[in-house]
Amino acid sequence: MIFEVNPKVTKQIDEMRYLTTDNSWRYRSILRFFYHQYEKMKYWLYKEDVYEALRENDLFSTYTLDQCKQDLDVLMTWRNLSAIQDTTKVSTVEEFKNKQYRYQLTEYSVEIERLTLRLENLLVESASLEPTLLERLRDELKKLPQMATKEAKEAGSWWSALSSDFKRLNQNYQDYVRDLFSIKAEEMMQTKEFMVFKDRFIEYLRDFVKGLQLHAHAIEHLLGNFSPDLVDQVFNKVVDYELSIPRIDLEVDEKDMRENILGRWESLNVWFLGENGEQSEALKLMDITNNIIRKITRYAAQISESKNATINRREEYLKLAQLFDSCPDIKKAHELSAQVFGLFQMKHFKSDQIRETESISSHIFSEVPGTFLLKPRIRGYQEKASRSPIRSNAQKKAEMMAKIRATRQMEEETIQSYVADNKIDFKNLPVIESHVRVTLLRWLSKGLGSSSRQGKTEDGRYYQVLMPNPADQTCILNCHDGSLTMPAYVIEFLDQEGDQV
């Protein structure tokens, strides 16, 4: 079945705004008073009734009737309350103009208050595992073939009882298992106080497992033998009964009603029979309960062992004292002490020796011996520094210098090949190497950074940067690794600083 997201799911529920707003403590108190009166079948209330009830609490000692009226109006805008004008006590036109209202809880508010009461009592209403629910489910399922010949009303009542028991079983099972696997339960099971009711708790779980084993297989057999035609015939009557119930201001769709009922029936089948080869919830519940029993038994054994470990060993100590007293000399007493108490002031050595085996049962004498260097544990101990001679790198330096000079000479010869009439005109340059471009741009940057637009090359020659003519003239400097669009500068070499050749 495809999950459908309709406007009913996506719309905002304004009726629940009173639970989280700033003045929630006032709104919740008002609606809780309305709900208590609703349970007493007193549906319509005046604002004076609400005000007098709230004023009895210290929290509302400064509360006024005007504030009460404002709060009631706010709850009306959120559709938590509905109101009608009361004209029974009107005797003048002025009283009619000053409208007196009677207020009533809306259906949404009734259900929301029921929900909040359940949430407030979650810790009080503890879940439980009841084998009687399984027995009732089994008895109700036996009646399914009879429902095919009964009236729609009787079939509807049967389905209501069956789905109610299944819903309660599923909900109680989930809540109870959640509580048993909570951190609080784990801590409680490891305390000595848990030993007091451990046996009673295990007996309770075992009774449920017995009931589950007794009834679950019978329910599986019943569900597996029902024919689809019989099930359709029964649930057609159930749907007819649900549609026959008159509902005020609510239009029930037959398709939605049928999908809802058949969906719950499918969930019942999956719970006991499983789906797509997976284990059923009934078998999962049986495994979970058995695991909980084993866990409780294990914790009880641990608590018992720790309790026995602290038992007074007076008799053992007396026996040891007699053994030591019977030793003929101190040497025998030392040997007995080593057997009873082990070695005193034992020293442990560790190293980064790689073991040949990772077996935990390997004996120490079967291991390959390792070597560990012990150092004196004194304050002034220092390790001897290892002496190393100073090595001469003159030959490497000379080779490196020769290599650098050769590279520089090659670059200078390459750049010199682009000089024409003691000038390097960027717009007339051919395709150049990347290292030539780097050198020329470095010269250009150094010259443009000077106030006189002059600079000096690495080999000592002076040059001047001439601006392009016209000023906006550009050129493309082509290189092996790309092209650069730039102003058409000219580098002109000088015979000495400031003099043109």
C-alpha cells in the first residue's frame, strides 16, 4: 500500500498551539478545568465559572476577570473553545449589547487533553506482559468463520474486540521490552537489591513464555487456514457496520475505511506469521524474553559470586597460620610464602620484542628471548653523544656552482639573441621560453617600480623601460607555455647609469 501525503497530514494544527506558547501555563489550566467539567457532563461554562475556579490557586492570585476574558478569546481563535451568546438572562438592550457567552471544549481539545493526561501518567501506568491477551485473541479468531453468517453489527463488535486486544498486546510488548532494555533497568539488575525479587521476576517472564508457546502456535494455525474468500466476506460486513455508524460533521470514505481495517488485519497476520521469510514478532518476543531471563540469571550469578567472595575466611587463615608454624626453619617458611602469596616486590620488564605467536596460552619459556637495554636511574646520568667527523662538501659546492653558472650563461646568451639595437621590443619578440619570459618580466617590474624607470640586470648592465607609443598600445607575448597580452613596452640598455648608448 502506497503512503499518501494529503492536506490533512500537511496542515498545521492550530488547536495545539496552547501547549507551547508563552502563556501556556494559563491556557493549559483553563482547558484542563474545562476538561474536568466535560467529564462531569457539564459542557457549557461562563467566564465567571472559569475565573472563580482559577482564583482558588495561589498561582492565579493576581489574575483578573479581564485577563480571563482575553485568554478565552485567544483559545477561541485557536479553535480550542467554541462559544454561543447567552440570552436567557438578558433583560435590557444594554445587557444584550454586552454579550455574555457560554464556552465549550471542541472535539480536538478533548482529544488533546486526553493525550496530555496519558503523557503525564506514563511513569505511573507501567507496561506488562499478559498471557490472557493471547488467549483472548485465540478465542476471538476461532469465531471468525461464524461471523460470516452473523449480522453486520455483531461482526463489527467482534472486530472491535479483536483489534483492541491486539493493539493492547502489541503496545504492552513494545513498552515492556523498552523498559527492560533501558539503562535504568541494566543498572538495577546489577544491584544486590535486585536479588530480592529476582525469582519472582523470572517466574513472571516464564509464565508469559509458556502462554506465548501455548497460544502463538494455535493462532498461527488459525490464521494460516482462513481462506481469503471467508476473510473478505467477514470484513465486508465489518466495513458495512463502520459505515452505518452516524458521525456528525464527518464524512467517512469507504475506501479509506476498508484500507484501515484490512491494514490492521494484515498487521495481525504479520505479527504471528511473519512476512517475506522474516521471523514473526511472536518468535522475536519469545527470543527477547528468553534473553532477558538469561541476562537476569547471569547478573544474579555475578552478584552471588561477589557476595561469596567477601565471606569471612577465618578458618582458612587459621589453617595457613598452622602451616607456617609447622615449618622447621625460615627457608621453608619463605618457600611456603612464595606458594601461598606469590613473589614480593616483583619487577616487570617490557620491550618492543615482536612475538612469533599471538596465542594467549603460550608459555613464557617458549618465547624467543629479547634484549632490553637498562639505563641507570640517577639524576646526573647522560647518554654519551656519538661523535661524527665534519665532512667537506667543497666538491659538491663547486659542481653546483658550475652548474648554476652554465645555466646563467645559457640564459644570458638566449636573452642577448633577442636584443636589437640595444633594445628589447616586446611586440617584436618571437615565441620565447618560459624562463626568458620570467627574466624579462622581472626586469620590467624592477624598472617600472623605479621613479626613473631604470634598473640593473644580474650581469651589471643598466637599462631603461620605455612606455608604449601610443600609451594604450598592446602586444601579445607568445611563450611555449601560453600567450600573455600586455602593453608594448621597450627595454633599452644604457652604457652607464642614466646615459643612453
